Amino acid sequence: MPYAELGGTLRTSMGNHSQRWLAERTFVSPVSVCDWFFGRTRPAPWRLGILASLLRLDPDRLACLAGYDDDPSVMDKLMAAYGAFTPSPEEGDE
């Protein structure tokens, strides 16, 4: 799978949260989240920014794992979403 390492990173960062929880917060279906987890597809750059914020991951690392790190315009979208999305304190505790 082309994005297996990305999927593994996302899976292990979920804690007690469900795929449905992540899908609701990234505006996709649980099937899309499953595809990310198994490395079949990768999230759009702006979704990676939200994922980095939600799961408290390094956005640059996620971009690299998703193969977006060589495109400055894509990185701008990722970082804009990361900066704009600040989870509430309870986001990590649900």
C-alpha cells in the first residue's frame, strides 16, 4: 500500500477514539478513514492539517508520509488548516 506508514501513524495516534469520531471531525465517511488507516489513500492536504491538530502530530511528518512534502503550495494548505483548527480541550478527552 502506498501510504502504509501514514496509516500506521494515524492508527496508533487514535488512542481510545473511533474511526467515526475521526471521520466526523475531518468531514469524511468512516470508510475514508479506514482507507487512510490501511494506506490505500491519503487525506487531502487540508485534512492532514486537521489530523495533525486533532491527534497532536507533527504536520511536517504527516506531509512527508503522505508524499506532499515536495510541493510548497500543498504545504501552505496543510499548515493553514493546522493553524486554523484548534481543538477544544475536550476534543482529546472524548
